[in-house]
Amino acid sequence: MSFTRLETADLKGKTALVRVDFNVPRNDDGTISDDTRIRSTLPTIQYLQDKGAKIVLLSHFGRPKGEPNPEMSLRFIVPTLEKISGKTVTFIERPNADAVAALDQDAIVLVENTRFSTMETEGDPKMAQFLASLGDLFVMDAFSASHRNHVSSAVIGEYLPSFAGLAMERELDHLAAALDHPQTPVMAIVGGAKVSTKIDLLENLVSRLDTLVIGGGMANTFLFAQGHDVGASLCEKDLKAKALDIMAAAEKENCRIILPVDVVAATEFKAHAESRVCGLDDVAPHEMILDAGPDTVSAILDAMDASNTLIWNGPLGAFELTPFETSTVECAKYAAKLCRKDDIIAVAGGGDTVAALALANVLDDFTFISTAGGAFLEWMEGKVLPGVEILKPKP
């Protein structure tokens, strides 16, 4: 993947507008419950300061619907950012070029929530031109916002030289290694509740993979399409034809699809519900399939052994409920073991995926884990990401 890297930028004496993602989770009392996204910006901030650039940070928080909302002000970010960076941060509600220019060259500025204006989400060129007037170059360091054609994450790049921040660079390099030019054979695990939310993903992957594992509730739709009775399980029966089309496309592309060969069934969707392992044709009408069975897990592990690259998006079962996290956790731990031995490159992403891997305690073992939900999914779907497009070298 070709994109402009920060190391090629002339930074001394310049002002860099940096798109970060400070849309962090908060506790009921307003404190930050997870500062991972703030910490991820530190390498870029430090690099820019070391090279003599003034820094203006741009971010959104929540969904204020284009209106100023004190509860969604970014002001609460300042103390945490100052604490973990060891730097003074100037907060500006209404930025202007003169105010930014008057600050010292080593200043770090945080601008108020970009979504306080409807122009942001509309991708309005006037807002983009105004923000561009505040600096000399644009640094995109928020992959999680790259799928939106918003002013601060994409459109501004049409008016300034644009570069990938260090966090963005790392993300793009790992994603390219996983799917654009991977070490083959390549397999993917795609789980989740519904096929309808991942049709584009599945259709893109079958032409690019050697093995595709389909799990979670969405696997039930494929099992139903094959003629199995899935009882009271979550199942999009109206997508039977689409499931068959995807399987046919996979066969044409020589992509092996792994579906459950045995399942864990229960009559109640709750933790510690009485459950049993059964075959595909032994699910009772009143039972729900809530996890993949041990034989399915064995097939997935065998596929990992035969692969050099693994891409993971979505759990294999109802991992939030014990004991239906078993297949997800076992597969995650095995993938982590292969990573530690350098036998596989494993890249994962998506909110539920990260939560599931955290449950398995393997977050530090995977090659790379993306916290970008929508952007990661759209990248896997093969879609154009506006916040990435602006980083491609201009002819």
C-alpha cells in the first residue's frame, strides 16, 4: 500500500493539523475509562515536536448532531493528555489562524469537537478550507475515522499536503501485510450475529482467501441454506439464496469454507444455561445454537496450522455468556500460540473481536489488533476509505 509517510515531510517551523481519535469511553462520573486512543497519539505528537512542528489536534467526540453540546466538549481530554504526554495542551473552542500563529512553536493545541458543526459530517469544503488555513500540512492519524468522508478526516487533505501519522502508518502497514500482499496461505475467521451485516465482507474475502471460517449466529444461515434444521437459533432464512451464492463463489475461487460440523445448543440465551454438544441434524426445535462444538474447533485449529496469515473479525459464538465463549477462546489462544512461535501472522479488528480476544487474554500476542470497528470492516470489504485515499501520493 503506497501512501505518504511522515518521515518525508518538511516539519521544522511548520504547523501540523493532526486528526486523532479522542472518542474515548467514559465512566458515569465523566472520567475516562480507557485512554488507549489518547496514548496511541503520543508517538506522532512526540515525533512532530522533535522535528520542530507546532501541533493542532482535531477530533470528534460522540454524536452532537451538529450542535455545540457541553457534555460532548473535548475539554475533558486536556488533563489526561497533559498527564500522559508531560506537555502543556492549549484548548481552543473557536480556532483562528492568528491565535494559532501567536502560540509558541512547541505548542500543542486541541480544538473543540469537530462535530459541533454540521459542516463536518457533510464534508463541507468551506470548513475544510477554514481548517486548512490554520496550518501548513495535514497528518491523518485516526484510521478509525478513515471510512468517513468528513472534513477533518478526509476533505481537509484536498487543501494541504497530507501524511500518515505514525499510528496510521502502523495500521496501514499491518493491514496491507494481511490482505494486500500476505504470506500465503491466508485464512480468515468471520463471525458475528447476522449475515446481512457482512455480505460485502464475505463476497470480497472469498476471492482473496484460501480458507474462510464462518462462525457465530451468521453460520446458522449457511447451515440452514445447506438444509440443516437450526431449531430456534438466530437465522436469516430470507438470505438462503445469498448464502448459497457466497458458497458457490467460494468454490469457484478455490476458497475453502469451514462451517460448524457440530454445535453447542441450549434452550435459553443466558449465562450458565444448560447446554449440550450435538450434531448438525440433532438440534431440537426449541434449542438455539450458541457456540461451535469441539470437532469444529479442531477443524479451525488444523486450518491455522496450514496457514501463514490469519485475519479475524467476529466471535465464533455467544462469547459474552459462559460457557458459550469456549470455541472463540480456544481458537484465540491457539492463534496466539502460533504467533508467539512466529508460525503465523494474525491480524484482528472490530469491537466484539477485541472484546473476545481480551477475554482470552491474548491481546498482546497477536501480530496486530485494530481498534477501528467500521473502518476495519470496510477495509476488509475492499471499499475505498476516504481518509486513506488522501494519503496516496499525488501524480
